[in-house]
Amino acid sequence: MNKDHGCGHICKEAPKGGVDCECRPGFELARNQRDCILTCNHGNGGCQHTCEDAEDGPVCGCHPEYTVHANGKTCIERVEATTEISENNVTAGADADKRVKRRLLMETCAVNNGGCDRTCKDTSTGVHCSCPIGFTLQLDGKTCKDIDECQTSNGGCDHFCKNTVGSFDCSCKKGFKLLTDEKLCQDIDECSFERTCDHLCINHPGTFECICNEGYTLFGFTHCGDINECSMNNGGCQHICINTLGSYQCHCNAGYKLHWNKKDCVERPLPDVLFPRVSLHCIKTGGNDRCFLICPSDVHFASGLEDSYSIKCGNPFSPKKKIQNTNESTILDLSIIRTSITFKFNQGKCNLKKSKMFQDALHHVIPEKHNSIMENFYYVNLTCSSGKKTLGDLGKMKAAREMFISADFELETDQKEVTDTCNLSCARKRTEKRLRKAIRTLRKVINKEQFHIRLSGVDHGVARKPPRAVGMQELCSPGQKHVDNKCASCSVGTYFDGEREGCILCPNGTYQDNEGQIVCEPCPNLQHSGDSKTAGARSISECGGQCSPGEYSADGFKPCLACPPGTYQPEPGRTSCFACGGGLMTKITSATLFQDCETKMQCSPGHFYNTTMHRCIRCPNGTYQPEFGQNYCISCPGNTTTDYDGSTNIMHCKDRHCGGELGEFTGYIESPNYPGNYPANTECTWTINPPPKRRILIVVPEIFLPIEDECGDYLVMRKSSSSNSVTTYETCQTYERPIAFTSRSKKLWIQFKSNEGNSAKGFQVPYVTYDEDYQELIEDIVRDGRLYASENHQEILKDKKLIKALFDVLAHPQNYFKYTAQESREMFPRSFIRLLRSKVSRFLRPYK
């Protein structure tokens, strides 16, 4: 008997890993798939007359008038069968007896199995041949022919039917699994597995798709890496491009500011030509004060908790972006005035409601200038918040609302007030005095709810909200509407209309690129564009009338000019065109791509055109270029890089990080960039050191290593890094057939190494540690050839969900009994359940 694998007769290594036991002719495998049992096909099972196969071996029988000898093999004549034959019939009886004996002798199963192909049975009329299930007896009554079940209705198989000797097997297309009825196929939902995709996973019949978040791109089939937009034509930025995770930002050189298209840079005007965006008007009519804050554009509304909101008008002048000239910077610092104030009310909640009296009230501003206040600002940030406070004695505590309105103002000193007798500092003090007067008036009108705001042409009143009656639906904050009894912000391209109590599409000529807003921003002046403006615009670029690719204008909108010769512009709405560089001209005006530039040669994929040297350069390591005639190479996403220069595809970008998670009870190791091809010249080492009194079980579902490299890429598992230590597993080729095995040492040192040659998918190998008291049971399971005998069993070791359940049982065999019979039937084939049940029950309940 083979001591290593327990085979009764012959032990053979399977083509794709594992071992198979076989028997010599005339014997068949026992139920344990190791031992061999004698059959009637071998010398009639040693029987003299008849032979019948039984579970424990051949059972001998005898012809009529004979009985089995004590040895269980030979037959002896019964005594009562010998009778006197009359004298007159002696000759005839003798002749008949001879004929019968001769016939019986010739047709006995003891001689050449009675001529039967398979099963032979002696009867009173001679031998009777029969065939096992899966075979049919031919017309000669002797020969058995295999039934090809696949010829009839595909054997009942859902996908593929493979005929085998005496039976058939059903199998499924890639991406499907065979159900426990061993005929029907079901789609594998790969998205239900852990770690299938880095970001979004979408399941499809027979396959799945990984999708990355915006600003990321796919590599290695399932992984997502940040796109370095700045490596592609500088991200389209006119000056400076800075890459960020999932996005990028364009910045401008000193003295410039970013255009609305977020890419072009326009000159920053000096302080004396800065035009304020926000104006405050306070008027006194009939003894009452009213104030109006007008924000024509650049409005941002934000709704917060507890009925709070904030409104930002205009753009603050940031000190970080000051003009570099020292004198101008000093003047700017002195001229800009910033102040913050807070108004407090004892009771009330913030409320911003639409107002219809705005326009009528403004008519009083001009005729009553002596009773009015007018102030202009660059930036105003108005915030209203509601809070709780406690009133009354300690015995009678009551909760009431406090309302706070905070305002940040930013304005410029009036340069016209600077004279020979009043310098800039003097003029600043006058402006500050005027501002304090405006704030005093503002405090009075806010308390009397006489403060109004015009946001992008829409009028609102700042007021206090009355208390909500008990049982009434909760009120939403401005910019929100009720959806399924919850408050939801209005989406981009819409604004909240308080009168209609809903989100309304931004009218033609306006846009909104933020959620939860109460107004829409006006589009740039398009009176010369000839294009119709679009309702519901979600950004300024959707306003319509932008310059097309190959064109430009001062503001990015029509009327536009064609990009002159030697320049090109691939994007709409730009204020400039990119130069070809190196003195190159374009084939046409209004060029849209660098490929329109008349280069000295056309560069193939994997190269870029250097406009200084006027030659094609191979893309350096870590970059690629899939197109012809480009002037840049694209950086690999995330932390990936390429094996060599001159890469043409993003799939050449590979993560060199050695994958895996090493836990005390379960874990896995993974080749770099899996399931994409692993990188060249890489080396990974892992060490699995289980807790005390635990051993390691490894399952290799499949492994892909190119054998063409003459074992230049390999995976080895042994006790330590020493090449002389005990080796558990070693391979340098592809095996798609799974294998499970126990470690030959208590801890494992694992190494994967690749050379500069061919690459492949690699591997993801899970492991589990188990109590060493179960060593005999675990080895009994993994060494049993029936574990790998059918494709059904092999697929179990590849199914991530089933392997997780199997590991639960292998790590703690008593957990097998926590799975109900129904769960087991739905998860595993019947043959697999029988295999485990017999072994686990025998091990855990040896006396039952």
C-alpha cells in the first residue's frame, strides 16, 4: 500500500494537481476511493459456478443440484440428487447427462466470464449477461456499450454535457456555477464577494464590471487609481496644474486669477479698477428704516441644522493672492476694510421668505438721499442660526429659541476721499465711520424684520419663523423640499421656490452648480451669441453660446475668434489657444488637437513628440500613450508603474505591492496587481505563523505562472527561507485544477518571484489555521481523491463563498453541525456532503 496517499493498488498524480487512486484489472475502487475490491470480472471472482458482485466482494453460487463448499468457492453435488436410472434408459440418460454437463461446462461464468462483457450470472438455462447503469446490452447478448446520455436533451444539462464511461457530467460556462442538482447553472454574483472591486461593482450574467469613481481609472481589471490629469496636456490649465486625489486644480501665476472655466487665467485688476459686487441700501420713510442688500451674482446659499442658513455674496479678497508689487500690496492692505458683527434676538427661528415689496421700496432711495445710506462691498457673508436657552426659575425650566444673525463685510476705502489734506489712512477712518452708522441702522431694521435681500434678481425678506403647531409636518430649511417625509436639497440646475414650495428648473439664461440653493446665477451676457439659452443649466458651461473647440474669446463665450495658425484648442469655452511649440504651424486654422500641428514625424503609440528636439521620445517608465501623434505621455494611475518604457496601454500599469492579509485564523496571499498580470522583476515574501497548537491548511484554487519562462517565475512554501528546509509546495507553472494540502511545518515561509520575461495573472491563495488535535481528520479530508474527483467538487474550492463556509468547518470541525441540512443541500453537492459527513461523524463520534 502506498504509505503517502493510502491507495490500495495504484497511485497516480493527476494532470492538474492532486492524486488519483486506481485498481488493477478485475478490481474496482471501494467507497473510500482508496481501497480495491475484487470483482467477478477477475477469474469469475474465484467462483467455480456463478459469481455475483456484492458491496464487500464476490459472492459465489452453484448450479441446481449443487451446493457451495465450505471454502465458499467450489461446488459439490448434493447426495439426494443421485438416483437410480432404469436399466432401459441407462444409455439415453447417460447421453443426456453428458450433453447437459457439456453445455453447462461450456456456458458457465467460471469460464471467460461466460463471454459476458460485464456482469455474468449462471442460470438453469445457461449464463445471463447484464450491464451496469450507464450501459446497454447489445444484440449479441454479451457486449455492453456506453450510453451517451448527452445525445438526449443534452443529458438534462443547462449548459455543457460531457459523456463519461457509464455516466455523464454537466458543467457550466465561465461565470456560472452548477447547482446542487448537478444539472442547472446559476450566475455567480461576483459583486457579493469581498474585495471584488475597489469602488463600484456591477454584476452581469456570467461576468461583472468594475467602475471607478469620478477622477479615478481602472487598472488590473478590478482596481482604481487616481488619474493624474496634469500629465495630459497640463490638465488643460493655462498656467499651473496641481493633481489631487480624484481631481485636479488649475492655479495662476502672480497677477492673474482663475477664469470661470477653472482653467484659463485672466489678469487680476488693480484695486482702483475693482468693481464692488454687493451693495447695501438703507432708507427712512415715514419714520421707519428699511435696508436692502443687493447681490447681483456670485451667490452661494447653504442650509444647515436647526433652521440655520448662510448666504455668501461676492468673492473675498484673499491675502494669499496679493499683488506682488510691495507698494501696491501696501496700498491694498490699507484700502481693504473687514468687519464682523452679530445680532442677537431673544426668541425666534431663522426664516428666509420671498418678498414682493423690494422693488417698490427701492424707488425711495434716489429722491430721499438725505435720509438714505448707500454702501458698496466686495464680499458679504450673512449667517442666521437658531439655538436654545433656558428661562425661569430652577423649578420651572422652559426652553425657548434664540436667533443670531452674523455678518462679515469686506469693502474698499473710497479712493475719491484721498486728498492733499486727507491721506489714505484718513479716508479709511471716514469709511469705517460711515460703515458703523450703516451697521447701527442695520441692527434696528433686522430686529423689526425690515431687512431684505435681493439674490441674483430674486427678492427675500430676513424674518423670524413662527413656532410650529403640534402635529404639523416638520418644516424644511430654505433650499430644501419634502421627499417621503424627509427634507432633501434641491439638485444642481434647480432652485427652491418658496411660493410653489418645490424645486424649480433654473430659467433660461441662469444656472446653478450647487445643491440646496434658493436662486440661480445669471449666465454671462449672450446677446451676441445667437444661441438659445438652456433651462436647468447645471454649470456656467451649460448656459450655451460657448466658444467651440478651435475657438476662443475674452470670456469664453461668443462672438469667438478662430485659433490662429500654430495654435490649437481641444476644449469649449476657452479664452486662449495652446501653441504647438517649437515653431510648428498647424495644417488649418481653428485647430482642435496637437495632431493638427505639422510635426517633422508622426509618433507611434508609446511615444510622444518633443517640440524642442523635434523627434519622438519613448514614454518613460510609469507612463503610457495609446494614441498616435501626441505630445505627452499619461502618468500611470495611483501608485502603479510600468515594467518598461514605451508602454502603450493602461493595462501595462501595475501595482507592485505584494497583496494579502495575514490573520491568526484565516487569511490569504496575493500576487501583486492581482487579478491583473503581475509585474516583472518582483519579489514577495510572506510568513504565516499560527497561534500555538494550530496547524496551517492551504487551498490553491488556481495559479497562473507561464511555464515558457523555464521556471523564471515561481511560488514556493517551506518552513524557512533556507532552501534546505522542509518544502510544502512549489510550482512554476499554471494549474487550473484546485488543490488543498496541510503544511508540513508548523509555520510557513512563502516566496513569490518573477523575472523580466513573460507575465501572467498570478494567484490568490487563502489559508486557514486549525486545532492540531484535528490533524488526522483534516489530512483524511484533503488527501481523499474524491475531494477532487468531479468538477463539482473542484468548483467548491474555487467558490469564495463556499470556501469561506468550508474553512469554518475545517478550522473548527464541530461547526459542521451548526449548518442545517437545508443549508448544506443548497450549498454543496450531495456527494460532497456525504464525504464530509462520514469523516466528521466518524472523527467526532467514534462510538456512535
